[in-house]
Amino acid sequence: MGSPELRWRERRLIDSFRLTAHEYLPPHATDWQVLMVAQHYRLPTRLLDWTSSPYAALFFATEDVSKHNEEGLVWCVSRLETNKVLPASLRTILAEEERTNLFHQETLSRNFPTLESFENKCPADALLWFEPPSLDIRIVNQFALFSVMPRVEGDTAGWLAQNAAWHRVIPIPSRLKAEIRERLIVMNISERTMYPGLEGIARWQRAYYGGQPLSGQP
């Protein structure tokens, strides 16, 4: 599928989600705000979910009990190193507006009001990291970060493969997944905390009564 088709589909998804989910979004939500909320509810977007918490990363690597017979992976990336190869204009924004190693949603919205302006102003191979505001309690509890590239067809995995020194992949052996889950639950890292609200309670009880070992009582 070519990029014009992907861009069209992405725009339709964003506009449709904004229309039908408006009561769950800030007033006059920007493309970036819509993307962040949609991503957390598993609508396909160009964003990639990351976390600054190693415990949250382990939770997601071991969450699906049906894959406990498969090796898991935790990807670790040095944002400081990837920022060094940002275009000069983006490094200037980080230095002058953020004074940190992360973009913020407000800064992206101010400099790139739409995804189309983001694509037009940034080179295709840029990789940006940004910290979302607390639009949703999931974002808070999951210690969420996002990465994004200026093209909807951007290949982050391929980009990282070309810059292997800036990331590493930690394997999670299948034989350890159940034990890791148990230890995380003792530390209060479970569906109930990662997916706050009724969805988290339902996920937690489904795991418990579905035969997945969980500590304590549901």
C-alpha cells in the first residue's frame, strides 16, 4: 500500500475518532491529542508506545498468557543518542522550548498543528520522542512515552537496525514469564493498575479465572 493511501486512511481514522469520541477528548482536540488517546485504546496510529518504567515493560512483555511458551523481548533505546541526529531545526526546538531530551505534546501542536504540517516540515528519517500530558489515567499509570516519525509509513524498527549502537533488545525466556508475572503482581503491577477502571478489573479477573496464576484473591 502506497503512502498516499496510508495518509488518507490515517486522516479518516483521526477525523472519525475525533467525531465519535469527542466526549472523551479535550475541547478542540489537536491531531496529536487525538492520536495519543486513540493509541492507548488500540486504534492503529503512527505512534509507537514506550514506557520509562522497566516494570511496565516487563508487564507488557509477559501479559499475554497464551504466549508464555514464546520468548518475549524488551526493547531499550537511548533517547539521548537518537536526539543527536535530529535535524537542526528540531534540536533547536528541544534546546529553546523544552530544555530537555523530550518533546511535549503542546510543543508539537504549536510547531506542527497538523500531521500534514509535521510531514512537510520534517525529513522522513527523523525520530522524535515525546511525553504526553495526562489526558488519560492509562498514560500516567503506564509511564507512557511515544515515538513518532514524520511519515505514516515510517519504519522505526528499520531505523533502529541502522543505528544498532543506540539500542538493545533484552530477551525474556519463556520459562521465566509466569514467574515474572507473579513477582510483578506482588509489586502491584497488574491489569488493574496498567488499565485503570472497569477494563482493568475485567482483564484481571479474566486472567485469574482463566487459569493464569495470580497472587492473592480477585
